Amino acid sequence: MAQSTQLADVRAAQLERLRTGIDALLESNRFYQTRLQAIATWADFERLPLTSKAELMADQQANPPFGTNLTFPIAHYSRLHQTSGTSGTTPLRWLDTSESWEWWTTIWAEHVYRSAGVGANDRVFFAFSFGPFIGFWSAFGGADRLGALLIPGGAMTTEQRLRTMLDLHATVLCSTPTYAIRLAEAAQAGRIDLAASDIRITLHAGEPGASVPATRDLIERSFGARCFDHTGMTELGPTGVSCAARDGVHLIESEFVFEVRDDAGTVHSLPEKGTITGELVATNLGRWGSPLIRYRTGDRVEVTREACECGSPFAKMVGGIRGRVDDMFTVRGVNLYPSQVEDLVRRHAEIGEFSIEVRSVRGMEEVTILCECQGDDGEAAVSGLANELRLALGARIECRQVAAGSLPRSDLKSRRLRRV
């Protein structure tokens, strides 16, 4: 009963913020003026059209440099960021007002960091370069709002970041999951015992890895710390964070309206009971300078409303983001996502970096897993991986060992699926 009451309160607050925000968009936001109408009920909201990334990109190309999704004059905006472009597309530019930036950092401080157990007494190390990608700046701004000690790690080599993190007794690491593993490899090569360091929490985003059990376990063993996942998008905002239950990522429903688009193309509100699977659709409620209404995120999710032991009233993405809708590949009729492969790869300590190559042969997809291996048991590990893939996923996938250091690295998002 308590959860039902909390959900009703959240839904009422969401609808009120939607009414006010959409009224403002109808007055001055050129992108949404022709797409929206005033709403009074949830039924009105559900009649509004979905927004796609392709539409946003087309708008920015037709109306450079920022497009028409601007509710205020340019002088009212104070920050510019852009998407990472790791999917091979032209990056989207995104503007924030001071009010929407405060919304960003407040979510980080009050939801993301708090859920992970980060507080004002922590020393937070940011293991990435500070470019135009918003994730770096929002994580930094949120920790600043929290009152933690901020340690930037830009313009450093992996070895320099590792040494700085240790010398300054950092207690929290923020990075992509892949880069955390890279730091651990560098520590091992330098005979540094990371598990004896002061790091007690690692917080990750950009890839599903921190919600992939084997990857999360590897990071936790390497650092002797608790590993948390965070989800979000440059154009949308910080959408979710994992909790102590460690079985998924809670969607921050106080700041977003979430829906799920099923495989038949029907959009559903989140269930009050049970689960629903499909593409996550989101509307932000505090970024009215450059908002997104019913945005197709491209993220494949399974969302449940079942009560969580952490006590959060928010719905949970079971296992985090399962993968990108366009990253699905098919092996002899079996639909797979990179995160499923990663969970099996990370169970082999001998395998370091890996990549998934997908090619079309006579109308069918052929898949090869390329693996960099450590030590003398690489071939045995790769053979064992191929057998586990067949048993666990029901698909025969070729696995091949490649030279150490031959696969690309990044301290931003790793793009492990490559179509060739």
C-alpha cells in the first residue's frame, strides 16, 4: 500500500510539471511548437508523438549550429556539451541554462552519489579527459554540490592517473567500466595492490559493464571496492543508478517520465506490477531550456515494479541496460547483445580486451569474438569461451586470439561491436 501511495504521488507531481513545461514550449520552442499540444491528463500526454535522435540530428543540420529545440534566446544558455559520437554518427550539440545545469548536478548529488554511498568526506577521482562530453562535467559538478574533494584526472596517462589516485588517497573512482579494468591491468603490471588502496566505491557509466555480473565482480576484486552503475544520456539527462541490491538500475522517476516501446511498436507506461521489456522512452522534467518529450533512447531494457530491498519506490531496469536496440546481432536465429558476451568473457582472467565483429555472409550474420590474452593459456581460454558461448547462449560463435595491444582502447565509451 505504501509503495502504491508513493507511486501515485510521483505520478501526480510528474503530470503537474509536464503541464507547466509543455505550456512554456508551446509559446517559444520552435522544434516542439508544431509537435505538441497542451495536456491536462495522462491520456493527452500519451497522444503526443515520440521524438527520435534522427529528428534531432536533422533539425541541427537544417538549423546549425544548435537546431530549434531552444525555449529561450541563446543568451539565456550557459553551457554547451555534445554527444560522444561513438555510434559513428555526427555528435549532437546540446545547450543548458543555469537552471537546467542545477537540475543535472542536483540529480547527481541527491540520487546518483547518495545511492552509491558517496558523501562529503569522500575524495572523488575522475579518470577521464574533460572534453565536451557532458558525463564528465555533470559527475564533477554533482560531487562539487555534494561537498566532496574533487580530483580531476584529465591530460594524464593511465599510469599517471593510477599514481595520482593512490598518492592522493582517493576513495571513489568515476570512469567507464572498461577503463577501470584498464587501470587494474596497469596496476597489476606495476605490481601495485589496488585492493589495498583507499578506493571503496567505483561508479561507472557509458557502457553496460557495471551491471554485467562478471565485469562488476572483476572490478570489485581488482579494487577491493563496491561497484555501482549509472545511466544517462547527453541529450536527455542522468536517468538512473544502481543500489545495494545489485540486481539492476533504478529509474529516477521523480525527474523523468519513463515508458517502454515494445517490439511491435506500442508504447506502454511503466506497469504498477510485473515487468515489461522493450526500448526505453523518456521525458525529462527539469531541462526545459532544451527538453525532450517521449524520447526514444535506443536502450533495450526490462523494467520491473517489484519491491526492492533497498526501499526505493522507483522502477528498476533488471540487469541495467541490456544493450542498444541497434547493437543486437543474430547468430543462427538467436538474438544476442554485447553485454551477454561480456558476462562470459569476463569470467576468464586470461582474456583482457575483446571485440565483437559482425559481418554479413550470404544474407546471414557471421560473428567472431577477438580476444587479447595474457599468459600462456590464451588458446585454452579462447576455446573455453567458445564452448561457454554455445552452452549458455545456444549459439556457435567463433573466438580468436589476437596480439596483445592490437584492439583499440578508450577512456571514454568502448565500442565493442563492430560491423565489418
